Amino acid sequence: MRLKIFESSVLFKRRSLILNREIRILPLIPRKKKLHVKNKPLPPLPVEAFKDYTETLKVIALYDFPARGPSDLTLKQSEEYLILEQYDPHWWKKVNTFISFQAKEGSFVVRDSSQQGVLTLSVYSQSKGSHGGDIRHYQIKKNHLKQYYVAEKYLFSSIPELIQYHQHNAAGLITRLRHPVRSIRCSLPATAGFSYEEWELNPSELTFVKELGRGQFGIVHLGKWKATIKVAIKKINEGAMSEDDFMEEAKLMMKLSHPKLVQLYGVCTRQKPLYVVTEFLENGCLLSYLRQRRGKLSTDMLLGMCLDVCEGMEYLERNNFIHRDLAARNCLVNAEHTVKVSDFGMARYVIDDEYVSSSGAKFPIKWSSPEVFHFKKYSSKSDIWSFGVLMWEVFTEGKMPFGSKSNYEVVHEISAGNRLYRPHLASHTVYKVMYSCWHEKPEGRPTFAELVETLTDIMDMG
């Protein structure tokens, strides 16, 4: 969310606070010229002004953030700040390190303390009788025998041993350690350095590094923005998409921001061809990732991939945004092996009769619900159907749904009530989830919010 920072108002505190917000700093807002008016008594402050915001606006930087301009504020990892004002969701982005977008009991992270050379174990526990939670911080100490401990009664020769023990025993902690927070939380976010007000990027600030492949709209390049940030640059072939319609939608798409969505940074429209600039993910498309690692991915990892996609789709669902072409080929994997949903909403701008015709080879019939291939009726519930097929792709490690059957044969199979078989890597519980996505009627399918809860429960059960 956009952040308004007054020049002399950034305060540093040395207190043991949670790493509970990721902050982005905008250039300082210039002060307007003072008006010469008569001195009048100030109006009374509203009741809200007397509320104590100090606890909710204290933050610790999760990563080093170098200033990219004269008005930016450089942040240092583990430094604490007091934010005086917040607005615009993209410039004040709440990323609760321990909740991972859901309040998970026992989420934890080992992080650098504000005291140099000291590590802190931070643990989240759901507060009873409230919607909030409690986060406790425990300094990991070392005795004269170089044994590590949080509670003095329990000593360990290494930090991994300490973590392993407390995963099974609270032993003095607020709760036992259940869900380690991925290291991605402490890395520079995809949106660092970009302004959400300037969706039109300057093409002179883009450097093309190498070709990554050819997509539906044209060539995709690895590039750099301002010679520092890696980006993916999609060069749109003329006539490949309805550009005017897309430009209007792109303004809205840029405001969609979630760790499980590939971030749209901006576009370059003042020249031909048009460029679409997005977040770059090192491990490429999910479909290729699965096929290249066949036999090397555990079922927990496969389920985690499905949950990643589901969390991104739940965000789209919550914001009334329909993907229309959800499939493994349209998801990407980053360096930390997190899966992110890509190309959401792009399908509607394709200018290609073959793509939008159910008789054409390019139309994604094998991922489409009955109401889509019969009536072209899209909704979040048609995305749910596609998500079920994506789960099938994941648990078959990248096989083609319905094998070599033609689109006509697939339509006939689905209309007759037949569905994809259970992959051998999918448990009956997991298959039940994907099967629930393929209910003939949209209203009979779950929501993404319900699926996130279900998949999380399955992961928790191990």
C-alpha cells in the first residue's frame, strides 16, 4: 500500500517486535505552499485521533531495501520503524511472516535479532476466543558448553536439533513448532522499486538479456529494469491481442498483488510492438518443472504446489477476478520453488478464432468446464474446474489430461459424466478434492477459500 512518510518522522526503536509487515517506501510527498490565513482556533480532533496506533504501525524490515532515488528511504534488515500514516494497499502491504495468509497455529521462523550475532525464534499462536493471535519471541541462547537452548532445561548441540525437538514438544514455548515459514518471506519482494501510479514504463529503462521462449502472444525475454531488477518482458505480436481493451484492464491487473500471483509491473505502449513487463521466476513454467523432476518430488511437495496455486486463486476469487485459462502451463516457479499463477485474465484478449472456438486445437477444452465449452460461461467456478485438472497435472507429474483424445472426444466423455482417473501419487483424500472440482453444476463445486482450508488441513495431517 502506498506509504506517506514525513521527512523527520521515521523513528527507530530497539524493541523485540515481530517481523509482521513488509513495507515499501515511496518518494516523499512535496509540501504545498502555506496559505496566509487569519489565526483561528483549530477544530477538535476526531475520536479516532486519540487511538493508540503504535503497536499496529511498528515494523521491522524483513530485507535490505536500497534507496532507488533521492527521496527513497533505505531500509536495513531487522531495523525497526514507526510508520505514521498509511494508504493504498500496494504501498503498505501486510505480510505477516508467521501467518502465511492464514492464521496457522505454530507457524515459526528463526531470524536475525536486532542484537548482532543473536538469533530469535518467533512463534505464532492463535489466541483463544478472538480472531487475532499472539506472537512470542524467544532468544536462542548458548551456554558455556556451546549448547543451544530456548528454555534452560532443554539443551541441544545444534539449532536444527532444537527446532526438531520443539516441533514435537512445546516445552516452555507458547505452542509447539508446526509450520516453518519459507525463506521467501525474507527476500526482496517482487514489487520492490516499482511505482503503482506509473503503469506505463519507459522502454529505455529495460534491458533485454536473453530469449526465454515463445508464448501465445509472442516472444518472452529475460530482461532487467533499470539494470538492477530481473523482469520477464513479453513482446506482443501485432494483431495477437485486443490491445485497447487490455490496456484498460492492465491498470486494474497491476493492483492485484499476492505472493502466489506473478506480478504485473507495467506496460510499454508508446511504441510497437507493445511490451508487457512482469515478475521473472527462475524455475520457469510449472508444467516443465514437473516433467523435468519426475520421480524426485514428494507427495507433500506436490500438495504444496497445489496449495500455492489455490492461495493465489483464492485471492483472485476474493477480488472477483476470473483467470479463464488456469493450467500448469500458466503457472511459474521461482527460485524458492514457490508456484505462482500467471497470465490471469489474458485469455479474453486473444484475437484468434482457433483459440475461442471449441472446434479449434488451441482451445483449452481439456481444462474447461461444461458451461465453458458449451456456452462460454466463465466464472470463479469454471476456474475451480480448471484447478481440479491442474491438481491432476501436478500429481501425474505433468501428464496430458485425457491423453491423446481429441477435443470432441473429451467433450463427449465429460458430458457423459466421465472424469479423469486418480493418479497413483494422489491419495484417495487428495483425489476426492480434485474430483469435487468437477461437479457438473457450478454451484456444486467448492470455492477456492474452501479448498485452501481443505488442502491446508490435509497438509497438517501429514
